[in-house]
Amino acid sequence: MPPLDSDAVLRAEANTVDGDKKQRAEEKVEDIRPETRGAALYRALHERNFTALCLSGGGIRSASFALGVIEALAVHPRPQSDRDKGDKQSKSPKESYLAQFDYLSTVSGGGYIGSWLSAWVARAGYPEVWSKLNGKRHHPDEEPSEIAWLRAYSNYLTPKLGLFSADTWAAIALYVRNLILNWLVILPALCVLLLAIKGATILAYGLSTKSEIQFALVFVGILLMIWTLRFATRNRPTCNPRGPTPESPSQAQQAAFGKKADRHRDELSRVSAGTDQAKFFWLCLLPAILASNIFSIYLTSRDFAKGPLWYFALVGIFCGIVVYTISWVSAFPFKPAQEQRGAIYWIRDLTCWSVGGGGVYGALIGLGAYLFVTFHTEFLIGKAGEMIEANSLKLGAIRLTDQFFREDPLDAKSVNRCRQYVEVYIHPMAREVRKHGFEAAVGSSGTILTIAQMIQILRHEQATRF
């Protein structure tokens, strides 16, 4: 026997439900043919107008609420109330709302009440179940035995309570087992993520110390940025329309004035949805993230001379316009458009993309670089009144103490972590100091005193107490 596919299961299920409805109401409904598959099968299923009662999860609270819903569905629709006889129930089991459902779908706590209802109907039949669900009780405490049993055994997870009962320990064992299984699935993924972040940090630090490859990295970052912008340009929905709708009012208006129809300018035109999620991630988002990280590594590892704000802004605007222009030209947005729209339109599109987009983006990058270079400058190298290098070293005693030496006594692990942290921040300036050299060191506060004592210790001299 060949294996069943989902279409075969749906056909068999629908024909079974139709067979039950034929027996109840003597309806003449043809079975779905075996060759009906795909979209035709789903159309046939929708034409049946099947209904389902869905009971959600939530433990015993959900089951208790669902019991009240089931009883209300069995009672309704009510006939018109009589002042003397009071409210009335539905006339027959077939007319009750509960009998109109073709499916019962449950989960968790809803499954508890759903299985109870299914078992009761299978054993006693729906007419008897209906009579007990909607019948008035002379005494509120007197319930049908089936409902009383349901309430008595509502603690279905651990029926026998007590610390030493088997049900309690079984529930504890199940909880611990599921917790460990979840940990075995989640914790390795978290560890891999943490290792990836650590590896990326080590790689970024290594790249920041190698000045000979930094310009190559910047070139790679520019290429990645151009590729990202090219992908975004080529996948603009307006660059690849699917064609206008047949009943387009704007098309008719343009034809009336003797103008050529332009589906890009038609708001009712069906444009393409662009690219899919996977291509967007791998070909647009990921290259953009890599490019931004490369630029961040370069900017933080280089020491740029100070300058006015307009200088940084102009450099950023120029670079932004160049990168955006190259990406637009390489994308050929007029090629997928498949129509001649005139030179003026494409010049306007290029201007808005390059100047409006690239210029603003570059100006923001220039502003960020200006703020990075201008503020928090604590380490300077100069000659004859001219500043050569400037940097901010986040190496204050209070910062290091709060970050690495919160507890006494000091341990070797904290000292090593602090040493690595200091090496990362001091390496760029140490490289420049060795490059330019110096004749005198000028400092303020306790920093210069600490440096002087460190120099004395390295020279095997007795540290002077200031």
C-alpha cells in the first residue's frame, strides 16, 4: 500500500464527515474524488462549510471554562422565554448549537475536557449527553454523575496528592527530565553564540593592531556597502512592475489626453514584491552588518587629527555621494524596468539616490566621526605646538576598579583580565609613541604620577612617593 499524503488524508476525513452528515440530515453530498488534489481540493473543502469547536489550553482553568461553554452550546438556541414557565432549553439534540460542529480541536487543558466529552458521547450517545448537559436541576448540588466525576478528578496531572505519592514524584521526574532536555537543546546554542561573539571580538582586536591590512579591510568594507546598496536598488518594487490592472482609471485618463501609459506612475499598478527573505538576509543585511563592523574597527583603531565640523561633514558627504552613485550605476535600475522613461526621470532618480540618500548618510557619518575625535581626548602627542595624535584612553582608576577589582582579595584572573583590557586600549597610542618618540611627558592629576612610578619600577629604581 503506497504511503498516504496530506491530500489523501484530507479527502478521507472530509468524506467521513460528509457521511455522518448524510446519516443525520439525509443530505445529498457527493464525495470528493480521489483525483482531486491541491488547490481544487481546498476549494472543495471550503465549499463544505465545516465548523469546528476549538478548546484552548490553560490547565484546569481552561477546562472549567470550556465546560461552561459546552453546557451553553447544548442549551442554545433557546425558544422565546415565557413569563410563567421561565426560560426554556433547545427543543431537541439536533437543534442545539453543540450538535452543529463537525470537528473538535483541543490542546492541553482543553484536551482534558475534550476527551471527556468525546468519551461520554461515544459511550452514551449524543441525545443522552445533551439531556444531561442542558437539563435543569432541582438542587444545584445535584449534577449528573459524569460531570460530578469530572469535578472530582480535576487534578488530572497528579490524581493522588501527597509528598510520597507516586503521582507527585512522577510529575517531578517529568519536570526535571523536560527541563534537562530543554537545556541540552538551548544551552549548546547559547554557548556557540557566546563563542562566536568572543571570536569576533578577538578577530576585531587582532585586525585593529595590524595597520598594514587596515586599508585593505576598508576597501572590502566599501565593496560590501556598494553591493548592499546595489541589491537594494535592483529590488525596489517600482523597478520591476508586474503590469497595470486591466481596469486602471489612470490608464484611461492618460489615454484620453493622448499620453503614453506609464505603469510606474499608476498607483493601482501591481508591482512586484521585491526579493524573498533569504536573499535579503544573505545578500543585503549580512553584507551591511559586515561593512559597518569593518568601518567601526577602522575608525576606532586609527587616530585622526582634529578639524572643524564642516571638514568632517564635507568629507562624509563626498564619500557618501561617491559610494551611492557607484551602487546606482552598477545596479542598472532602468534595465529591469523594461521601458524607456526618459533621461530626465533617471537623472532625477540618480540625484535623489546619490545626493539625497548618500549625502545625508555621509553627513551623519562625518558628524559621528567629528564627535568621536573631538570629545574625550585625554592623550596627546605634539611637536612645536602642533598636535600629531590624540586619543581617549578609558583607563581611569575608578573605572578599572569598578570593572575588575570589586572584591577583595585580588585574584590572578581579575588581574589578567585588567591587563588584557589595558593592552587593547593602549596599543594604538603606544604604537604612535614608538613611531614619533618624545622628549618630555606632561600630565595632570594622579595619572602622570602613576606613570612616573611605573617607569621607575621598570628601571629597577625605588619608586618615589609624591
